[in-house]
Amino acid sequence: MRSLGPEEVMPCWYYDRKDLRLLTPSVKDGIDPEVESRYRKEGARFIMKTGTTMGLRHCETLATGIVYFHRFYMFHSFKHFPRYVTACCCLFLAGKVEETPKKCKDIIKAARSLLSDHQFAQFGDRKSVV
């Protein structure tokens, strides 16, 4: 394994309140910090509901998915990546990492049962998955 050079810095995964309110990509894209906070809560709640709907009783998997969700949006904006799609991806990855894998199509089916038509439209128009 190679070591990092002086110009390469490992990302810091700990943030203070100022970082969360002023320095996120979403805020830099013009999203109000209160709206971003609401999106984060909605995403975390959606991961919990989707996982529970699928029978995931493993707290570690759901918690890992939520951590991935929050970390993702410290580097990317809600303006460019839909929160429900990202939440499903985080849950999919968390299942693999925590050894409780679920098929992608099963996660999307569970998401479909929880989302309105407008919210689910973020997933695209491929009907073959659902």
C-alpha cells in the first residue's frame, strides 16, 4: 500500500456546526442550510423506512447507510444528486459492507411503495426494474 504524498490529504470525516451550515456543496449551490438539513433528515428517515420495509432489522446496516448518505452530501450537492436515489444507493452499499445484501431491484421496489409518483420520478423512466 502506498503512502500519501504531501499534496494528497485524507478527507476529514468530522465536521463542526459551522462546516455543516456554511461549507457544504449544497449551500455553495444556493440551497438554504435549513432546507439542506430537512433533506438530510428526509434521506435518513427514508433509509430507515426502506430498510424496515425490506425486513432489515440490522441496525448496523441502516446506520451505515445513513452515514454514507451524510458523507456523500459533504462532497456533492443536493442540487445535482436526488436524495431518494442516493439514499437507495447508500442502503445498497451498506448492505454489502455489513453482509446483509439486498438486490437493487428489491430496494427500488421497496422505495416505490414508499414514494409518491413525483418523488419516484427521480429514478428515471425504466419500467423493467419495478
